[in-house]
Amino acid sequence: MTSIKWVFEQSPDMGGVSGEGFTNPLLGSGMEPAADLAREVIQNSTDAQVAGEKVRVEMRRVTLMGKEKQAFVKAMGLDPALTSRRNYFNLPRGSCLATLGEAGAPLHLLYIEDYGTCGLHGSPKSRKSHFNRLLLSLGDGSKSTEAEGSGGSYGFGKSACSSNSRIHTIVAYTVFDPVKSGVAAKNHARLMGCGYFRGHDHKEVEYTGRAWYGTAADGGKVDPLVDEDAHEYAERLGFKRRELSERGTSLLIVDCGVDCEMLRDAIEEWWWPRLLDDELGLDVALYEQGQRLAPPRPRKRPDLRPFIECFDLAIGRSMPTGDHQKTAPFNRLYDLNLGNYAYTVVGEEGAKDEKLSEKLGSIALIRRPRMVIEYMNVGGSLPLPCVGTFVAGPDIDTFLKRSEPATHNKWDPKSNRLSELGPEARDIVVKIQQRLKTGLRHFANAAAPQAPTQELRLKSLERLLGNMFKPPTTSPGGGGASPGDPISINFVDQPHIVAEQAGIATKGSFRVSLADEADRPKVRVAVRVKCLVQEDEGVTTEDPIAVTLHSDEVNGSGNVAADGGIVFELERDAKPLFTFKSAAYVRDWTTHISVQVEEM
């Protein structure tokens, strides 16, 4: 087998990018490490998809200790090549270089292998080749102009990988069509390791911090292992050997702190449109210590279901089932198809989900690769909990892609790269965001019930506000009236509108208490709640909307009356909590809640 070693790049006279320059770009993205990793590596795989084939990605996390760890450290040449310089590297705490000699200290390896892709073809020395773009170049934007419908455009996929290695070290093993490499059809496989470290001085020589694990060539250059040497060494490093027909790329992230359950959550969060797309599709398999985990299942996540519902509407997979949903294409602009949007009102149960509550008032932005670019918040408060999804049309994919920063996490109309296109590019990005934000606000306002058109003066409304009142009482002997017992109604959760599939409903909660100045220690009372409809001439008491009233705090003594009220003994120190919810009613009705407490 060809000998392989680490070679550190000496600083050129005219300067150059340090190893940190390859690792740092995504560190300030504001996303979790697993999200950066899942977004970038799958984006690179989908960009390399072979026409007519479905992309499949396998992610395997392996933890080595003892002899297995020692064998890997030796095969990877980590000691002494990297350990002798670790004081220069400014690595994160707990990196494996400090514990390589400790058999009981675990070493975590993450393998990411894609299939149905073209692999890293092209000459390693050509900046246009896939191999060079992934491992050797930085900030190459050529993919944004050469690859129609691609996801990436900056060449920062390596940053997501290296920044998720605590020693900033990765290995790439790839099988490809030799004809596409332009090297006389000589090679079909390559393997090479890369380290992206801090620039440093070592033995009075300045180094950029970039290092390669491969075959040393003249002039400080390094060549990858090729063909059978690449296959054999890949197996030594724990890769699955690829046959000639198994084209694609396998990446190894050394000393990775991200496990496969974290990756599954991130894949669901950002790649659910691709996972659920019938035409493009994406298969993901996850393994932790040899055990296969459950696959990504975005439809089972309450925080994603409303967005998926909107996605299905926007692509025409389903149709609106009521006023709580809306979908339509945007009007063309500059004679270009902008895409389709869909909005939905989030149901009460869904709105209780903690993750979904953080996304309320947001729109999932999606373009051709079918990754969620951003959950864009429209800003301000909405009268109903709503979300939306926008699927951009192919006519504007290039404009949107060029507006994205290196992290691909927003569409920025101020991006300087839009100036490379026509004047309509910037205007389209601006208009897309304006129409989406305005559209979701209008949808939420239209779905919410209208405010009353006249002032209403009802005792029931005064009671709703928690005013004190005195119900009639009778003296024990029945010979006349005694002083009333003050009863207080205090709302814990003010009456508010919630979404129901058949329309909307009103719900809330309140406490009932007997005041200190009451002349009796307890009173038997009935609590009732009515939901009344506002008509043109005022609130009508006829045909009230059914209300469900419930309390767990009446010490088992409560009885539901025939009219839906609860009868119980109200004691002086008790403040039982009651919850209520109306039946569903249509969205254009205005309703009022009447809370009544009557002595029995």
C-alpha cells in the first residue's frame, strides 16, 4: 500500500487562508451544531444527486475504546503528527488529542455516507472539481451559477463538518465516474484527510494551520490515495467499502460530539419537505453503536405538522377543508412564477406544544432543494395562532439562492450578490417577504371573530370582569331575608378564542370564592357559564352556544345540574378553579361569556 502521512502547509509569501478560515464561517450561524451539520452535508449530497436516482444518506456514530481506539489512532496517524502540535491549535476543551493514550477515554467517530450521488469527480488540482471544492477551496460561489436548483453556493460544507470535529479533522472517501474526472479515465476512487487548525509557528517555520493526510508530493503538495489503496485504507478507518457501482461520498468526522438522535431531530426540522416530496425524496438511515435508530418521521412532530399541512396545500397534494386554511399562487411579477403559499390556523392542542409555540406567526421558506431555509416570523401579534409555508417557483430560485448568506438561513434582499443579477432580483426578494408577512396577518385577522359594534351593558358582563355581587339568601327560619354573602369571580385565564377544525371556540378559567365578610362559613351554590351570540340588536339569550364546564377542586361534592351548571358547597377558605370551553361556532360570530353564581 502507498505510504500516507500528515503534511502541514507552510505559509506562502503572499499569505493565504488559515485553517481557522475553513472552520469558522458557520460557528456564528445561531443554529445548533447538529442543525448546521444536517443542513450542510445533506445539501451537498442532494446537490450531487444523479438524475433518476433517489438520494440515500446513512449516518453512523461509532465510539471506540481500548484496542479498537489504538488501531484507529495509528491508522489515522494522529500521534505524534497532531498531538505534538496540539498546544498551538486552540482546540475545544475535551478534545481527543489530550486523551489519545487513555484506553478508557472514548473516541467518537461520525460517518456520513451518501448514495445515488455522483461522488467527488474531477481533478483534485482543479478548482472546478467536486473534490477540490469540498476539501481544498473556500468560498467558491461557482455552484450558485453552474448548478440550477442547487442548495449550496459558498463551498462551506466542509466548515460544518470540521467545526463539528473537536479536533477539526475530517476524512473524505469517494467513488465516482472516472470519465467525468478529466484525467484520462485513470482513477475511480479517492481518499484524503484534512485538518483545519490555527495558524502557528513550529520549529521556527510558519504554517497556515491547514494539513492534509495523504501521499506527499513535490513542493509540499499532497495527493489523495486512489483506487485500491483508497478502498483498503477506507476499511482501516472504519468506512464501508464502496464497490465501483456504489458511487457517492463518505465523510468521517473525527471526535464528533453530535449523536444520531440529535441529527434525526435536525433532519426532521429542516429537511421534512424533501423527506415528504414524492418527486425528489430523501432516505435517511441512522445508526448509533451499530444499532439502527428509528428514521426521521416529521409528520409525528406536533411542531411541524401545521407547516407540513400547509406544504401539502401549497404543492396541491391536498385542498383546504374550511376557513381555517388558505392556499393560492402569488401573482406573477416581471412575468415570473413566484410560487405558492398556504396558511393555517393552529388548533388548540397543537398550540400547547412548546416547540410549536416558538414557531407561531412564522412561515417556512422553501425553494427547489426542498430544505427549509428559515421559519420566518412575520412580527407582531396575531389574533389567532397561525403559521404558513411558501414554496418558491423555479423561475426565481436563482434570485433567492443568491440572496442567501453562507449559512443559507434567510433570504436577504440586501445581499450584495444580487447586484450581479438584473434589477428585478432584489425587488423580487423584497416583494416575496412583504407579501408573505402581509398575507399571514390578513389571513389571521379574517379568521378571527369581529369585534362588537355597540357598547353592551349587561350584569353578566360585569360579573365576567370579576365584580362582587350578592345573590339572594333566605334566613334559616324562612321568615325573611338575611344579609347577602359576597361572592367573587376572578378570571385566571380570560375568555379567548381558540381554533377548532369546524370553526372557532371560546375558552377560559376562573375561581369562585366566598369573601371574609360573609356571614356564613359555607353556601351551597350553582355555577353556570353561558356563551351568548351578539346580534345586530344586541346580545341574545336565545339559542346560546353549548358550554362545557369543569372543575377538579370542589372536593368531590360537585354535581352537574341539568343545565350544565355545577352545584357544590362553597366554603369560606376555598377558591375552586373552573374551566370552560364552548362548542365550535363559525368565525364571523361575535360572542360574550356570562358567568353566573346562584345560591341554591
